[in-house]
Amino acid sequence: MQATKFSSTALSEPLLQSIVALGYSDMTPIQAKSLPFILAGEDIIAKAKTGSGKTVAFGLGLLANLDASLYETQALVLCPTRELADQVSKAIRGLAAFMPNIKLLTLCGGVPIRHQLASLAQHAPHIVVGTPGRIKDHLTRKSLKLDAVQVLVLDEADRMLEMGFEEEVKAVVAETSSDKQTLLFSATYPDAIQAMSANIQRAPIEISVDEVHQAGQIEQLFYKVDEAEKLSALVSLLAQYQPESSVVFCNTKYACQQVAAGLAQQGYSVLALNGDLEQRERDQVLLRFANKSCSVLVATDVAARGLDIKELAAVMVYDLSADPQTHIHRIGRTGRAGQKGLAFSLCTAEELQRAKAIAAHQKMTLQWGTLTATRGQKNKTLKPAMVTLVIDGGRKSKIRASDVLGALTGTAGLSGDEVGKIDIFDVRTYVAIKRASAAIALTRLQEGTIKGRKLRVKNLD
């Protein structure tokens, strides 16, 4: 099938500039199927997972008809979690880079509401991205008006229902105009999603993209192990394949903590993602894994929801899921965008029926791998490519990525290719530095200034 170019659409020049700047050219299947309908003002209900490119599709759609001179909230995106809302906000800001004076506000729980109230008291944002609970809170306080909303997006709608947000979503939708455009994205189509669509959409166009990975894109192997041998089997796989980045999926939070502790004892750079983390800690875990300063992330399905790492080398399934669709979603995080991926699943005798159900669902034959003998062997070779430095200054201090890059490549004397991802939050900035250059970068930043100011800098590792 021939690829569809963004340049073939009726998008404005500023949006096409952003697409080029972001390195996009060909549309993903969900973008090619949904964008024409979105731009035409149609309601859609689309089956799309994280990493499918759906955010770019609805982001372009809501920006295409935005009036920057009108200071009213014209687009609202509802997300189930703060992490996803932050990702969506960042993506839309990137798409709006060449559109002047666009105000976007992220409204989520887990952060003090006073800062949000202060921002809302100035000019109404053109675009609001947030979680249902906090949006409803602002509606109750009358600090947010949604009567001018022209486009409403429900992102990961199934997850919002799973988390018990149905009443909040209904309350938010009730505050919007009946003639708005509603775009509903969901990874699955349970009856509750169909019912929600029937209540809030007008003759929606149904869009579904076959997201089964092409043969050869993911090497998927299963390994027969006893429960007591799972950790040593995982160590064997990491030692054998040396993946630059891998996510280990466990079924429980307790298992996550145990596996992460066990890998750390073996000398691996590992972090655990679970519901007990405070928001700042969670942000740090996600960005350290995304910027390649941590090699292994251990997580449950709930904790990993919304995690979008474009170049994930391997997925390790420590505990098989009872739901074959969950297994497919897990392994689908590797082997993206034409890359090769590895997916390894540990299977005890008790989990064999789960493995067979997965094989039947995927219409495949189970492929069994053989473990190499590395029991008790400490990790000496698999090290993260980067180290994360944290700077005590961020968006509120008007710090931009160019300021940090300038300080590193100027006074600190590093070359641009030694600097990785730069993530800027309200009061902190995180920058990834190649491991061999991290010590000198830290010293130079501590001794120098950023934007003319001396700021505290430390190594997060």
C-alpha cells in the first residue's frame, strides 16, 4: 500500500512546517484513515493504541480550525492519566510551534490547583488538556468555561471507564455545546464505549486499523521455567541479548518491586514503575527510561499505560497475562516503525494454558527458546548509554532547551552529539548526557551559569 504524505492534505502552511520540523512525512495508518474525516468536521470513533500516531491526528485536527485571536477554550482533550495528558500537551505544542499566540493549558490532579486557577484567571486557554476529575473540579469552581469548545477529544476512553471516570466524563460533556465535533479514541471497543459513543456522538465514522505486527518485525519466544527460576531466567536473557532498553511486565506491584530489587543486586540499571510513586518520582522514572539513562523498566500494565518509547529494544513478560489482548498490547511496544523487536515470555507449568490462549489469539505456533547458563553472573556489560543531570530551574524560570544546550556546548565545551533529551518541567530541567561526558558536564554546569544565573545541578543516577 502506497504511503500517504501529510503534504497531500489541506493543512495550513504553519502546520505543514511543524510536521516537517518534527521529521514526519508519511502518515501512519490511523492518521491516513482518520485525518480526512477529522478535518471535514466529522465525529469519529477510532480503535487506536498508544504509539499509533493518534495524537498527531487529533492534534492537527483541533489546531486546523483554531482562532488564535479568540481567547476562549475552543478544544478540550480528556485523558485518563496525568502522564498521558503531559504527553498529549507536549505533542500539540510541537504541532503548534509555527502558530503564534496559541495558549494551551494542562489541567490534571496531583498538582496544586492554585497555579491552574491563576493561569485561568488571565486569558482563557485556546486548548485544554486534562483529566476528567480535575476538569470537573474547575467547572464546579466556574474557573473554566467550555461553552465555546468546537472539538472534544476523548483519548484512551476505555481506560477512563476502567478507572471509574464515567460520571466525570458525562458531567464535562454536559458543559459543552451540542454541535461540537467529538473524537473518541479507544484501544478496545467494550459495550460501555459503544454506549458512550451513542450518547455523545452524532453519526460517528468508525475507524479501525489492523495493528497486528508484520511477521519478522518482532521475534517472539517463550521459555519454560519454574516459578523460583524466573529471576535467574530474566538475568540470562538480559545477558544473552544485551538490549539497550527493555520493559519487564509483571502482573502485580509486589512482583515489580521484587524483580527490580533482584536485578539491581545483579548490577543492572533498573527502575520500577508502580502506583505508590509520587508524581515527581513517576515523572523522573519515565523520563530516565525514555532518555536512555536507565536500561530496564519493571512495570505493571496499569503503571505502563501511556508509556510511549519509540525505540524499545525488548519486552520481557515476567508473568503471562490471562488476557491475550493484554499480551499483544505488551509486546506491541517493541518492533515499531519498521524496527526489529524482541519479545520474551517466561512460562511456568501453571501458565501454559495462558500461553496456548495467546498463541490461538495470534493464530501462531508457540516458539520455545533455550536459556543460556548465566546463573548468578553479575552484570558487567549492559550499561545505560546516558546519564541524567537535573537542574533546579525550569519553565517558570523561562529556561528553554536552547539555553541548556548553549551552556553545555558553549562554556562546558561539549559537542552537540554528547547531549541527549532535554525535558523541561515547571521548576526542574532534566538533561541526558552521554555516560563518558557526564562528569565533566556536571562539573562545568555547577561552576558556570545558565541564562546568566547560577543554578544547582546534580547527577540523578
